[in-house]
Amino acid sequence: MDPEVQLVNQESERPRVPADEALYLSILGSIRYLMLCTRPDLAYPVRALCKFTAHPTEMHMNACKRLLRYISKTKNHGLHYGPFDYNTSPIPVGFSDADWAGDQSTRRSTGAYVCTISTNQPNTPHTAISSSSKQQSSVAVSSNEAEYMALTQACKEALWVKWFIAEIEGMSGHKKEKPVKAIYRHAALRRDLARRQDQC
């Protein structure tokens, strides 16, 4: 996505030029299939462009074509899974981010996270296993609040992944000396936020 272009429903500076709605929907449907299979990096632009499926304009079609050019140049990009050795103790690690008031029409922020699996060995790659990019349900009054809202969703996913790994280990009959670690950095931030709220 071009960071200099703000996608809106109405263009104030120049007249609205409608685009081919059927073609627009067909392109987005194909890209969405690719996003769900192996390209989570397309989640944000697909979500942003899908908001204008009812009455797309030339501006939205140009952004869609830009996304197609990006895909054409990154054909070899995709998810790489493993391989993992059970003795290396895979650990879920999450990353979250948010843009404050990124939607110009509603002033809502977009929160995103990606949950990866890595090992406890240094310089090991992170294998992405789940990701999300969605608009937050309420308007954040500060960038800090938008970050915490995105962090909350990432923590929920981290807990689910932690329980899922523990369940797989239980079914396989392997018991570790220590429980599966989760994203304690994020959890520590949540505890710090709760402690500050109690102090207030």
C-alpha cells in the first residue's frame, strides 16, 4: 500500500470516477484466497480494499493494481514451516502493532499481530503460524491505547497457542519438565497496565 494515499469513500479534490465493480471484486477474491493460504503479509491491504467493494472508484482500482504488482514481484515469498526437533522446545513468540486513527473516515485504529514458533536456540528463524489484521471496535484516544488494544488480541492468541502446544504434547505422551512458555513480555505489560489502573 502506498502510505501517501488515503483510501476514502469520497474524493474531495477531484470528481469521483467509478471503476469496474465486477473486475474489482474478482481481483480481491483472488488475492484473498492467496492471503488465506500462504501470504499473511497481504492481510492489511486486502482488508483495506475490501471496505470499498460496494462502489469502488479509480483510486481504489489503482491501489488494487499496485497490490497486484507487489505480488508479481514477490512470487517467491511465502510461509516456511519448520523443521522442528522436539528436543529443541518450540516456543510461541508474538509481535503486535497498531496504527493510531488510521481510518480517515471513522478515526479507528487497525490492530495487527503475528504469532510465530521459534526454538530456544539463538538466531533461529521464526515460523509464522497465525496472524490477524483488523480494525479495532472502538476509537482509541491515544496511540498508547491503540497499542494496548492490539496487544490484548496478541495475548489472547498467545494463550491459545500455549494451550494448543500443551495439548499436543499431552496427546503425544511427552511431558516436559517445564510448561510451555508463552509471551511473558506481553503478559508483563498487561500486568503493568492493570497495576497502574489499580493505583489510579
